[in-house]
Amino acid sequence: MNGNPYELPAPTIVADLCAQRAWDDEVDDDTRLRLEFAADTIRHLMARTVVLAQQLERSEEHTSELQSHSDLVCRLLLEKK
């Protein structure tokens, strides 16, 4: 965090803090389970976000390739006329 009071911590930091806090001595079992669940959920969502970002990137590359091919076909057809 760069001193901005509205900046949120990175999800990995939040997940780690939840996991650490879950094992504090004064935390009851119910709270411990909730903190562990929160940490696992954050980590799962982060992993899913990475997968979706990679899929989007590949999709954009494929779309770009298709556009390039269609542009080439259009240019070739126009040249034949």
C-alpha cells in the first residue's frame, strides 16, 4: 500500500492474514472455521481469476488472428476485381 487510505491490500495478504488469525489462541472453533474458509475462498478466486485472464488473452489473440485473415481475404478479393 502506498499511503492511499482507500487502497485495498492484495488478496494474497488478506488470505494469509485470515489463515494466520485462525490459529490465534483466543479464536473459537466457529471463527477459526470461518477464517480458514475465507482464506481458501480468496485463494480459489485468485486462481480462477488467473485462469479466466489467460483464457481471455488467448481469445483476444485468436480474434486478432481471425481479423487478420479476414482482412487478407478481403484484400485478395478486391485485388482480383
